[in-house]
Amino acid sequence: MSDNATNELAALTPRYMAWYRFTRNPTAIIGALMVISVVLLAVLAPLIVPYPEHAGAAVNFRARHAAPDLAYWLGTDKVGRDILTRVIYGFRVSLLLVVGVLAVAVPLGAALGLAAGYFGGWTERIITGLTNVMLAIPPLVMALAVGNVLEPNLVNAMIAITLLWWTWHARLVYRVSKSIAAEDFVEAARLAGASHWHVLTREILPNCISVISVKTTLDAAFVILFGATLSFLGLGVKPPTPDLGSMVADGRQFLPEMWWGVLAPGFAIFYATLGFNLLGDGLRDMFDVEV
Amino acid sequence: MQENYLYTFAKRIAGFVGVLLVLSLMIFILARVVPGDPARIALGPSASQEQVDAMRVEMGLDQPLVHQYVAYVSSALKGDLGRSLISGRPVTTEIAALLPATLELVLATVILMAVIAIPLGVITARYRNSWIDNTGRFFSIVGVTMPSFLFAILLQLFAAYFLTDWPIIGRIDHTLSAPTGPTGLLLVDSLLHGRFDVFADAFQRLLFPALALAMSGIGQITRITRSAMIENQRRDHVLTLQSFGVPDRVIVFRYLLKLSSIAPLTIMGLEFASLIGNAFVVELVFSWGGFASYGLNAILQKDLNAVMGVVLLSGLFFIVANIVIDIILLVLDPRLRLKEAR
Amino acid sequence: MANLLDIVGLNVAFQTYGRRHHVLKDVALSIPQGGRVALIGETGSGKSVTSKAILGTLPRNADVESGEILFRGENVLDMPRARRDALKGTAFSVIMQDPLSSFNPVFRIGRHLDDVMYYADRRLGRTGSATERRERIFEVLRKVQLDNPRRIMDAYPSQLSGGMRQRVLIALSLLHQPDLLIADEPGTALDVTTQDEIMKLINQLVSDNGLSLLMITHNLGVVRQMADDVYVMRHGEIVERGALADIFSSPRQAYTRQLIDAIPSLYGAKVEDQKPAEADPIIEMRGVTKMFEQKPWIGQATRHVAVRDVSLSVRRGEVFGLAGESGSGKTTVARMIMGLIAATEGSVTVDGKAVEDERGSDAFRRKIQIVYQNPGTSLNPKRTVGQTLSVPLAFAGMRGKALEERIVDLLRQVNLPANYVGKYPHELSGGQKQRVAIARALAADPEIIVLDEPTSALDVSVQKNVIALLTRLREELGLTYLFISHDLSLMRNFCSHIAIMLRGEIVESGAPRQVFDDPQHPYTRALIAAVPVISEEEEKHKPRVSSEERRRYLVDTAA
């Protein structure tokens, strides 16, 4: 970059630049709206769905396999339950999974990555070694194995995903933490008498926050995707609780004629993952970080 | 210099061996501590307790865990992964029979990924912010975010409604007698035997599963290639060449392409882990009958020996792929070769 | 005589983040046929943008709003793309600034040279075989004193030293005899001795081949050797122009004068002598060696001796200068004194106590503080000035009101207003950041401050103020400084004692007057001789170096 431009840029605050980048990026705003809509639908599900009783074990054989119409906007399934209702309820399970997994995996991964990058030596060797091993494990295979060998249900699926997920955060935060730890201000803080705890939480962590938040947003998409795939393969919530992945698996038996039974829940998953992904991409451009 | 780079490489291989050991240990512990007695699973619920106990002795389950693990690893090294609890046949034999199907699918996928994603990444970066870029980015984000089972089903639906003659199930038409050997890959073997009818059918059947499996990788790699290109475009060395009037297309397709393919290749190595997972889904949807389908069945039936074999082999798959990528990177990036020498 | 190049009323603006930045304002500049013109200015003055405008390599977000760039009377801005490209490398050539990032790291040097030559040939309608081009490239490489062209061609950029890469960049600009050579801060990132050789080479090539030269630099010493006409640029405007001698002897503008005055003198009446300290030694090193060993899990360990048998003593209240080029071991010495790394052999004592026993203790940590070279990385971007300064104070047990008052007090000491407490680093200029870094060092109430090239990233005018601040603080607070630098003219004026390091050893040590007036070691002589100075008088006082000595002690960049 020319000496001139860098100097001029110094006059712009990082906050202004970030905001500028975010607002110039329509896809980021669309992503944010999509995420908000998914969250609202999930939270308000009992209030807005047309057939609240269809979220459970209800049967409605008169309308089984009904094609989408005015009564059932997205059609009905094999026992006549409204698919729209079940899709909206399905978001609840997906978001629950996201929160459950990321609430454990992100802090755990971040803490390990932070420590590995800052302390170096054996701490670094052990943590990065462990991360590398974990990354070599095909996550879906491992989650299936863990979940199924135990007992196929949502909690076990969550545990299985969490066990593998922290590694990505550890890897990412490690990279950032290592480069920050090499900066002069970290040494200066140590020389000024700061404790390791102070350095980790006050000097290094604030510099990792943007990376962590971008990664977490993108991860929300992948956890939804991953959870849906697990339940598609038969490791999901016990019926009759609506779950998008298992709805697709159920509907698949009636293809190609009853296409709505697959496409509605399938595209619902896609809608949620796309929203989080667009938002995450937008945040990445906004913070100008590499994830 | 030569020695140093062999040394770097040896270190990587040693790391991979460590990965396999830890992986085997993890899956071993998992298989042994879980509720559910392998001997009971093998014999079924109707067997008497005496029969089960006898089976436990036969399977070595009465030995201490450490002993069992050492025995497992040492026989695994000799290629013996134990017997399936369900069929009673050696796991190695069962997997070996199904492996070529999966190998063919994965190879086709990787080729699709490299052939589509890297050029797409380059082109979107070259025409940044134009309609070409926007379309390319749209497709790559769809690839990344769409569940592979949904994409697979969409392809099937598409075929069902619009390409009614297109075969969408299985590897090969059962009325065709497929040639056997030497590679087990239908496309290769049929060509070697001059069976173009088999080749055509196998190719048609391979295309959709490979596309479904490649989708997420294509999206990911396109994005990474694009951002690497854009990042490198800002570098001083681009300015050097521009200052002397080297044409843009040479800068992009020679200088930037090589430099910018390092990052996506590295990511491709990591992507292999999820690629193997997605193969489970895609094989299921397309009734592919490969190693992944076998694994899925084994997991659902709690066939512990088979599960251990499948997990280990998936790890091995990942590792072999990464070794190949390491070699490509060493050829591509002189900095990796020179680092140790300085 | 007609001018080769005339820039008339050139206005360039950048669009960044939706705002327009006017970076070149009515710039006018003329380069006569065969003339040497220098464009000087500090960071952000617009000098590099000017060169990019001439070459046609402005970034996409730049707009040429008005003005003309006339090459042999024809406006290049009106030319069609193809004709303008045809000028590149043949009419104008540029010598790029940063030697490492100027080459694509995954291609051999030869590939770059051959591509540049091939496409320029094609534009000129010339065709030739690869072997023929290779011969021509070899010839040019020999011209820039690279004696083994075959090895250079086959090397990857990272395999060459900085000096060698800079020579290749010069060769790149001479592949086709250009009319105008534009040199954009060549050699700035290199050691002073290497930089000196590069300048001599450019000068020689310009006169041998009858080229015109546009020299872009912030270094006035360089200008004196390399230009006939000088343009001074500030905030995108040409503030003064004139013949070299006039600008240096009688600058008309206050800004130019300030720029010249800010440069420390190497010899002559303006040189300041610092009083030698007579107190007891506070730091002593006896026969210290530092060896870095890298031991892989298998195979041979590699060893690197960073410091060899160094003995020195720093007296209380002294400004002890440690001079040397990159890799000479000066920073390693400082880090051993600070207890950040342990000596392999020998003893290091501070205040009579062995650092080995003391390191890590609270009292010791507070006794020695450091000011780093790069203001960009020495402050945490996420923490305010107040938060940064409170760390050492809280450590010293200060709380609440007392702490706040002390912070304001510290800011006052480094000449910053009290309301800077709430500012983040990105709101500060480079010089201000260094002041905060100095305040942070002072906050621990130290006896010794290590100054690791604290001004090398700053413009000369800012450097002058920071040095004045450091001098004042030393007097007021009775501090001892260990000053690490490669800038000999600055050290001549600022230090009360100076030691010269070469390859891990101290080769010469003494009072600055004595070392500069009568350097004993040939390396010291070579080092001083390479410093660019701004007057003929200083040039005459420089020690003489025989070419044999030069060969022995300077890193051979032409190998």
C-alpha cells in the first residue's frame, strides 16, 4: 500500500471502517435478517404455527400426504401432520443443538488455543498435537460411532459433536494468540508486572474476540448442518418431536411423488445455514479477519 | 537441502502414525467401555449365558484391557481387524470388497473439486464484483451451506422428473456383467477390458453422487481460492510485474494462480475428514454399496469390530490424502523446501 | 534543453470508505534529459503516489482528477492502454522499494526476469529465443555486479540476501535501456553499508548509461549524493523546489529548514557531545556468550552463536549506545541484561547482583524497562492509553485516585495532554504512540531503560522531538539508557558512550568523540563512511576505508 493511503486511513476509526464495510454488503444484512427470522420463528413457535397439536404425536389420516395448499401451506406428512408446523418446531431443535454445542465448544477451544499460543513449550506441543489428532478424525463417522454405540438421542449427538468441535476453535485461536503473544505489548505488560492471567484475559483475548465471533457465527451454520445430517442418518431426536433431518429421512421413502415432504424440511435447514453463513461472511469482511 | 526436506517429511509421517495410534486408542476405549457386550451382540439375545461366556474367552474379552489393545493393534498391523459380530466374516475381507466403490467415488469427487473450484476461484477473483463474481460466489455459498443429503435428493428428483432414463441408484446396471480387476475401479477396469457399455453406464451413475459429494468442497475451495487470489493481488510483487508491463492475464494465471493454490490445497487436506463423513450420506441416498454404507450399517447394528475397522480406515484415508497433498505442496512451494535449510 | 518529463498541475484523489482523500494537489515537476531529480518528503507526503501516477500503476480506487504527465511532450494520461504499457520498462523503469516482497516467493528469480524481458520484447516487436534472452539477462546481472548470474537466476527469492535482491531489482529496471529511472526508496530496508553500495551502484549506472533519474526518498543524506534538483513534498503539495546546493544551504521554506535541522550531524560544529558519566557501573557484563541451539527430536542440533565473549560496563546515568547492523547481536545483549534470556557463558550483573538470580523477581522487573522500535506493535490496539499505563502502576500497588493522578502526571511528563487517557492507539500518531510507550516504561519507576531503536520507524522531525524528550527525562529522573541503534549520526549526538558490534562481538568501544574522530577498527571506519550525510564538510571528515577492508568486513552482497 502506498505511504499516502495508510496515513489517510489512520484518520478513519476502525469502528467507522467496520460499519462502512458491513452496510455496503447487502448479503450480510440479508443474512442477519434470515438469522433473526429463524430465531423468532423458533422462539415464537407455539404462538404462530397453524396446527400446534401437529408438533406432537397427532395423527390426521384424512389429510395424509396432502400436497401444499391453502390449508397446509407446505403439505402434510405420512400421518397427515402439517409440515409447516413441524418445520417451525424443527428450528427449535436445531437452535438448541447450536447453543448446546457452541456454549461448550467455543469457550473450551478458545481457552486451549489461547493457552497454547501464549505459553508455548510443552503446553503448545500437547494442545496442538491433540488438535491435529482430532482434526484427522472424520467428524461424522466419529459422531455416529459415539452416538450410536451409546444411545441415539439428541443429548448424545450433542456430546459427540462437542467432543470434536472445540478443535476448530482451538486451532484458530491458537494461531491468533501465537501471533499476538509475539507482539511487543505482551512482553511490555509482563515487564510492567502483569500476571499471566492479566495477559491472557486483558491483552490477548480482546484481540481474538472478532475472530472468535466470526467463527462462532459460521459454526452455527455448520452445527445445524451437521446435526441435520446426523438425524438424517438416524441419530436424532426421538419421534414425535419434530426434527428437520429426520423429517427429510422420513419423507425420502415417498419420493419422487411426495416431494414436499423432503423439500420443505430440507430447504428449511438450508435457509438457516445460509442465513448464519451470510451473516458470518459479512462479519468477517466487517472485522477484516481471516477465519 | 535434500536431506532437510526428507527430514521434514519424515516428521510429518511420524505425526500421522501418532494420529493413527491415538485414534485407535480412542475408538478402542469407546468400544470396550460402552454398555453392551460384544459377545452378546454377536450371539444375539437368545443365547445362554454359558455360550456368551465361552464367546468372551474366544474373543479375548476376559483379558485385561491393555492386553486386548496391544493384541488389537498388533493384529491390525498385520491387516487383521477381527471378525464382524454380525456376519462372522473377517472385517478386513468385507471392507476390502467394498473399498474400490468408495475409492472410485472419492477420486471422482476430488477431481471434480479441483477442476471446478480452483478455476472458479481464480475467475471470480479476476472479475471481482462483476456479475461473474456474484454468480460464482452465490454458487459457492450454496455449496457450502446446502446439506449434501438435500443436494443428493435434489439431483435424484431432477433425474426423476426431467431425465427419466438417467440411472440414479447403484454403481452399475445389474444386467451388465462388470469386468473384474485389476483396480476394482469400474471406470478404469471397463476401459482396460474394452467394455465401453459398462464404462458409459458406470460413468452416468458416478456423476451425480460425485457431484453431490463434491458440492460442499467446491464451495469451500472456491471461496478460499478467491480470497487467496485477492489477498495476493495486493502484494508488492504484483506491482513489480505491473510496473514492467507484464500482461494481467500472465500475472493472474501464472504468478497468482500458483501462489494462491497453496491455501486451498492445504484446506482440501482438512476437508477430507468431512468428505469421508459426507460419503456416508451420499452412498446411502444413491444406494452406492461402498465402504461408507458398510460403516453406516455396522454403526446402526452396533457391530463393534466393524465400527473400529471403519473408523481406523477412515483415519487412514484422511492421512493418505494429506500425505499426497503434502507432496504436492512441497513441489509447489519452494519455501517449504528451503525453510529448514536456512 | 527540452525536458524528458513534465508533470503539470497533477491532482489525484483516493476514494476510501466512501470518502475522498485529495493526495496530490497541483503537483508540478520537471525532469530534464539526463538530469537527476530528487523528490523528498516524510511518510504520507504523496511521493510514492507521484511515481505510481507516472508509471500508470495507481490502485483502482485512485482518480487522476486533472493534470498532465508529459513524456517527451506527449501526455501519457491520454494514451491508449497498449501504448502506455509499451512505455513500461523501456521509457520508464522503476526500482522497487522493498526487496523481499517485490518477488513472488514461489517463482525463481530467473522466471521474473525472463517474463519481464519477454513481454517488453514483444511490445517492441522483437523476438528472440530463450537462450538469447538468457544471455542478455546475464549481461545485465553482471552490470549490477552480481558475479554469478547463473546462480541468481536459479535461486528463489528467499535464497538471496537483501542486498542481492535489491541488485536484481535494479537489473530488472535495466533490462531494456530506459530513458527515465524511478527509484522508490531503494535500499531503505537494508543495512547502512549495503544501502551505501546500492546508491553508489545506481549513481554509476545512471552516469554510465546517460539515464535520467527520479529519486524518491525521505533521506536527505541520500539526496545529496544522488540529485541535481530537489523537490520537497508535504501533504501532497510541492512546497519547495530548487537546485541541490540552494536547498541545502539556503532553504526558503520553514518546513524544508526544519527537515534539514532535524538531521543529527556526524561531524562539525552542530555535533553535540554528551558529558561522560563518572558514577559507578550499574550494568556489567563479563565474558558473555550466547548460543542458540535448535535440537530437533532426531538428527543433528544446529548451533548459532549470537553473542561471543562480550564484556561491557554501563555507568549510572549514562547513555550507552550499542551500534551494529542487523544480526550483530545487539538486541540479544539487551535481552540478556533484562533477564529475558539467559547467557550461555559469562556473568551479567545489574546493580552488583547477578541477573541470573534476580530475573523474574518483582523488584528486578521494575528496575529495567524497555521502549520498542515499532510503535505499531508496542501498544495493545484494544486498550486505551489509561489502561496500558495502569498495569505497571497497579503492580506497584497503586489504586483509585492516586493511580489516576499518576497517569495524568506521566502523560504530562511525556508532553501529552491529560485527555489522552481515554484514547486508543489507532487515534495516535507514531510519535505519540512512542511517547505513551515511554510513559509506560516510566510508570514502573525504573533505573534503566532499554531503548530498542525507538525512533527508527519515525520521521526525522518526529525523531528529533522524541530524542529531546528522552534527554530531558534522563536529566530530570537520573535514568540510565541502553540505546540500541544502527543510526550512527543519531548516536554520535545522543550517547555518552558507544560500542560497535560486529557478528556477536564488540569490536570498538569508547566516547563518541573519540570513536568517530579516530576509529580504530576497520569495520567502524566502514560503518561511519557509509552513513549518508548532508554536507560536504561532514563528507570530508569521514574516515577512509580501503577496498581491501571493505571486502573483509562488509557482508558481501554481490556474491
